[in-house]
Amino acid sequence: MIDVDLSLVNWSRAQFAFTAMYHWIFVPLTLGLSFLCAFYETIYLKTGDEEWKKITRFWMTLFGINFAIGVATGIILEFEFGTNWSNYSWMVGDIFGAPLAIEGIFAFFIEASFFAVMFFGWNRVSKGFHCFSTWMVAIGSNLSAVWILVANGWMQNPVGMVFNPETARFEMENFAAVVFNPVAVSKFTHASSSGFVMASAFVLTVSCWYLLRGKHVQMAKKSIVVASVFGLIASVFVGFTGDEAAYEVAQKQPMKLAAMEGLFTGERGAGLVAFGIINNSKGPGDAQDAFLFDVKIPGLLSLLANREFGSFVPGIDDLVYGNEKEGVMGVNTMMEKGKLALADLSSFREAKKNNLEDAAADALARFEVNKEFMGYGYLNTPEEAVPPANIVFNAFHLMVVMGTLLPAIFAAFLFFTLKNSVTKQKWLLPVGLFTALFAFLAQQAGWVTAEVGRQPWAIHGMMPVKIATTNLSTTSVQITFAMFAAVFTLLLLAEISIMLKQIAIGPEGH
């Protein structure tokens, strides 16, 4: 049994999750709104119409407010890797730190270099260079997301590294493998395109508010046209990237996929849950039904997970206890191998310490046989490898529902705006007021699916969260949690207040 203070682990996890979810309020809007500002300014550059300049400067102001708060929360989030997760940082810093360093040196440098020109360079530089600066800020913002998600993708699918038994640390072996990790690629394309949807929905919501009040009507209509086109294209792309992301999950993190679909017993020709109410009391290995009620599309989950009809999709019970018939190794077996690996690693380090080279070589040879299961040796029970299926299932399906609704809204707004009848659609404008909320729910639900679904792992299969923590007192984490909760809430209220004030002023007072 591994002796761990679970109270410390849970409070550290809660603090990091709280910080990350607050940060994720701002990031998607930054990613998408930066490109919308670039689109609006490009139209101004091409047409010379001053109305488009007003539109650009208005949305640019809202982008700047959101960007500033996002940076503040992001910096704190990165510091927490050192304060709350020092064991994690020490063991994988050579790998995890590389993309974060590149993000700061390269991507953030691009943003910082052109940010001042974008905001303060009107009438100080040429129109063309100012537009170029706006595009560079947009590109820099999204390049930041690339490197952050490369780091996160590595946590979900650790590749391009080796474990050094002498130092007990993971070390970079293949930087290209880390960068082009298929999980990281699918995460970036899905997260960035969903950010484009978020920003488009935000523009629709603000523009609908103006239309319902008969204010800035032409500005609102023009903003809606561009945002609807951008949002509609991005929504379709989100569907494709989401499918690819789910496929990578099925191949690399089958336990997460099983939780996403509430699948406890594996099936050939498994159906995709179109709608379901999951049984919250259902656990691995018990005889209860997984759902109180569900509607499935026959065979579709097998096709999406393996690109093959009739293929086997393992369920939670198969992954926990094994399924020899289908060739699925259970967590129970992996735990046995993992504990052997940890024992052999300890023997190797002890032999090296005492200069017993032959004993060290024997221990190292035994360790190499089972080292890929090392992380499972830290688990106390097989069931510990199962994420909370009810949370993951509900979050995933909320994301899918919101993601399906949004393209229909964008298409409706584009159609009626181009027909110059959007203000006559009394049913549509109130829907538009809630579009940003729908996108926000999809964003947060997607984050919960990705991060809660990979529990209990800090590094999938290699390091459980309980091993990654810093040796702090639980009280100190509780105190900082309360401090961060207060500060972040004040920051959020400040952003909302400033945003609402700027929206009330409108494009004339950019």
C-alpha cells in the first residue's frame, strides 16, 4: 500500500482544477476573438470603410480586456506546477518544461512584440502594418495554445521520452515525437476551433443585445455576418476534430472513452449513446445496470472508436479486471507488473548505492521487463484506475449537445442577416443572447471530459496524481485555495463589469 495523504492530494487537485477552469473561461475567447479582430480589420483595409474600423476597434477593446485577465490566471496556473506539484515537475521537468519554455520565448514574444502596435498604433503606423500586427497577435495567441496543448497532450499520451533509473526521472529522447504526438495534435485542433466557435458566439450575443435595443444596428449586423460565417465553418471543423480526438482517446486512453460512454461491459458492435441517464451508483464489477434509461445508435461506437463496424470496444470492467478472450489486459495484472517494476527499481538503486554492479545489472534487467507498468504499481486497488464515470459521461454529452446546437444557430443568423430580416425574427434574437452561454458550457464540459476523464493519472499510465504532489500541509493548500478563489472571483467580476461597461458605451467610445 502507498502511504499518501489523500486530503492533501484532493485539495491540491481541487485548487489546480479551480485555477484551470477559471483560466479556461478566458482562453477560448482570446483564441477566437483575436482572429475575428484580424478579419474585421482586413475588411477595413480592403474597403477603406470607416464603419469597419469602428467595428474592429470595438471588438479589439473587448479582446484586450479578456486577454489581460487571461494572462493573470495563466501565470498563476503555471506557478502551481512548482508550488503544488513539485514531484511531478522534478520527475518530468525535462520534457514538460520544454514546450512551456518555447511558449514563453517564442509565442508569447510574438504577442508582446505586436500587442502595443495593435492597440496603440492606430494613426501611428501604416494601415497595412497595423493590420499585419493584428494578425501576428492572433497567430501568436494561437501558437501559445499549441505549446500548452503539446505539454498537456504529452501528459495524456507520454511519448518521446525514456525513464532514467539512476535518477528516477523521465528524460526527453525525441522532441519531434513530443511535438507531433497525435493526441497533442488532435487536442490543439479541437481546442482552437472550439475557441473560434466561442468567440463567434460571444459576438452574436453582444450584437443581439444591440439589435434588441435598436442600437448600433449596422455595426451589429456586419459583426454578425462575419462571426456567423467564422462560427459556422469552425463548428463544422470542431465536429471533424472532435471525431479525431475521440478516436485518439479510444486508442490511447480506453478507460476515458468507456467513462465518456458509460460503457461498463465491452461489446462488439457497441452502440453510441445518443441520450441516456447514467446510474450514479453503478461501480466496476457490480451487477447494477449502467443506465436508468438510454437510447443508442447501434454499432456506431465501434465504428468511431476503431474505424471498423463490429469491432470490440472494451468497457470499464474489461479494463479493470481484464478480458482474456478479447486480449485486454486488466489493471489488476498491470498492478502486479508495476509493483514488480518498483521493487526492482528500488533494488537497482540500492545496489548502485552500495557499488554492487552485478546485483544492479540483474535488478535493472528485471526492471526493464515491467517498466512500462511502473505507474500502476502505485495504485492500491484496480478500481482506483476508474475515473468518475457519471461526471465524465454527463460532461461529454453536454458538450456534444451544445456543439450540435451552435452551428444551427450560426446558420440561422447568417441566413436571416443576409436576407436583411434578422431584426424581424423575434424568436431568433433572444436565442442569440444565450449563444455565448451555450458555447461557454460546451467549453467547460469539454475541459471536464478531458481532465477528469484521465484521472487518476497525472501522466497517463506512468504517474498517478497522488504521487505528483508537493509535500505540503493540507492547511497551507486550503488557505491558498481560499485566497485564489477570492482573487479569481474578483478578477472575473472585474472583467464582467468592464466588459458590460464597454458594451454599454458601444463602438463610438472604443
